Amino acid sequence: MSQNLFEPRRPVKDAAPPPETYRPTPPGQEPTWARIYWNTLRAFLRRRFGMGSIAPRPHQDGPGRSRRPLVLAIVVAGVALGTVAVLLAVTRSDGNSTAGQNSSAEVPGEPSGGASPAVREELARWAREHIGTGQVIACDTAVCGSLTAAGFPDSSLVRVKESADELQSADVVVLTTTLRTRLGTAVDQVTAPRPFAVFGGAAGGGLFAVAHEGRPAYAARAGAELAERRDAGAALLANESLTFSGPARALLRAGLVDMRVCALLAALGGEHTLGISSFGDAAPGAADAVARAGLEIETVDSVGAAGDAGPATDLRALIAAQRPPYLPLDTVVRPSEGGRSAVLTVRYSQPAALDPAVAEPDRASQDDQAAHTS
């Protein structure tokens, strides 16, 4: 499996102006619309009529004297002042609307029927533990607010406004009824066919991987990687250093274990004998074909993997020494409880990135042949 997993896409920010020319306006000291329009009017009068000052000028009479500039100036001033009045009214209206948004529990302007606050909070907690802040999540305003409260920085969020193209800057999208209504059927062309987690049912939010090259290409790669995971599972089952529980063996045979977990087990099995009790729980509402991205190790070299014996500490050090994409999101000890033995749990970020090299073996071989014949 290639290590060329996707990295979070973020908008490129413009470079800041040089310090010697950039003078930011202190907060609370921005010019008012009335001041802006007065300065504009004054500059216009100065250029057009030479009226650079509002001080009285010496009285002039005679045939060469025309009142037309003065009349035009009065008309322009009246139009400008009327515009200022309208803009001030709009500004006050916008300010009142913003204040209402800040004080309201609901998000104005968004269709009703989105995920409830309780569902959003549950989704955000799960995302913090199983997706992590290293991936970028696209979401509607309400869900993004819950993710922010759960600890996601702004750099890990894309607040979707009006187009499915905005999802190209993210790795994951939370599709609520709000977002589906806003984006329409176009969203189906840039997301995975199935969610890897669902909260709140149809009225809640489904978490989908973003298909940056389109759904058909994503589905092709997913199908190819499923075959690769089955082959990897068969190889792990044949490894005498690894012992699996019945449910864990079934997942390996079906190709439903994340390739990063398979690669880690292959590496650990070369150094230790391991007893694997589980590949973790399925995500809430996940489709059956979603691979498990967790691992629970019960024993290492015949001692408890969650203990302080030498093999257990060596095992944790070996896992911590892995490099991305094989470095887990977290590795913790789960103590024994309710008749369950203590285990060392390993968890990778979801969803797993598809390996671009897996789905295009024919193209790679064609490129090699072309290189040799050229």
C-alpha cells in the first residue's frame, strides 16, 4: 500500500502586505458609511468644480459667471446624501440581524429539519475521537459550530455555503438534510457511495468520504482495495505469530479490516506473538462494507498487552515508532471491566484514504511497457 494518502486541502491565503506599508485599522475605528460618502463627494466636487473648500468665496458677478456648476453640485450632494441615508439604514438592519444570529440558538437562513443539537453534539464527540483534527470536514453552519465546540480548529472545517464544489477542499462531509437541500443531487457526484457513520438516522447527519475525482472513480478504487484487503487478511491468518478471535477472523476473511491495521499487524507479527481479540466496534450506522479501523491486542509474547511487562512496553514503543500513514490516531490501555479482559487498543483515523495505486494496476503496467518501447 502506497503511503501517498491525501492531505487536508485548505484554501491558500494571500501573503500579508509588507510591514512598512500595511497599517491595519484599529478595532472600533473603521470609518462610517457617512464619512466614506462625504469624502467621496468632496473629492468629486474638487475635481469637477474646483470646490475644494466649503468656506465662502468672494462674490463674482458678470456674464462669464455661470450658475450651472453650483446647481449640479447641489443635485449631486442631494443624491449622495440620500444614498448615505439608505446605506445607513441597511447597515443598522444588518447589525441587528447579526446580533440576532449571535443570540439565537438556531441558525437563521438555514432550512429547518437539520440535525438536532443533541445529535450534533454526539456526532462532534465521535468525530473528535475517530476522525481527528488532522482531516478537514465540510459541514453546514450548525454542525460546524458543534465541531468547533468539540475542539476542531477553523483550519479543519469548511463551512459550505452554496456549491458542491466547495467539498473539494475537504476530506469528509457531514451530509445533513440542510446540506442536501442546499446542494441538491450534485453532492452525490463528489461523495462516497455509502456513509462510514450516521447519527440521528435520516433526519440527522451522515459522514461521507469526499470523492475528489468523482463517485465512479472512487467506487472503482474502493472495489480494488477490497480485494487487496482480502488478500492481506488471508496472509495474516496464515501467520503463526498471530492468533485471532472468531469474529476477528471473519472480518479478515471478508476484507473488512483497514489496510493500515493489516500493515501494522504484519510488522508487529515479525517481532512478537500477539493475541488479537477484536478490530473494534463498527461506527454508528456504518454501512456493512466499511472496514474496521481499530485493533484490540489482548496478549503479547504470552503476557497481557495492557500491562507493564517488558514485552508490553516494547510493543507500545514499536507502535509509537510508526510513521504516517501507519501511525495510529491514538493507542490507549482499556482496563478490564464487565468480564472483559484488559486490552491495548489502537485506533486509526476514519475514513481510510484509498490508495491511488491500487485501483490502476493496468495503467501502471501500460506506462512501464510504453517506457520500455520508447
